[in-house]
Amino acid sequence: MLRHTFTSMILEAGESVVTLARWLGHSGPTITLDHYAHFMPEASGKGRAAVDALLGVVPEYIPDNLARA
């Protein structure tokens, strides 16, 4: 769970998929993309907001699409 959370947050932050694949020990970025592409920067921030809410983190900025949720 921690590995998945770390990976998703790093991808949302804009880290290179190639770099992240190396960090995770994947044989190539395709494997990383197969599992985590939905966490790329253009993906919705709802998952991260859910983790933040679970951890009690108060975000500095709440996107409009999440503020109304």
C-alpha cells in the first residue's frame, strides 16, 4: 500500500516515468505506466485528496472540482 501511495504521489508531482521505473525496480517504464498511468499529472486529484483526508492533511489549495465534492 505504501509503495502504491508513494508511486502515485510522485507521478502526480510530475516525476519522470523512466526515473520512477528505475526507483521501483521495474524492467522498463511500460510496466510503470501499465500500473500507474491514471496518476499522471493530467489525472484527477480525487485519489490524492482521499489519501490526504484519511491522513488528516489540510491541503493549501483545493481544486474547484474537489471543493464541491
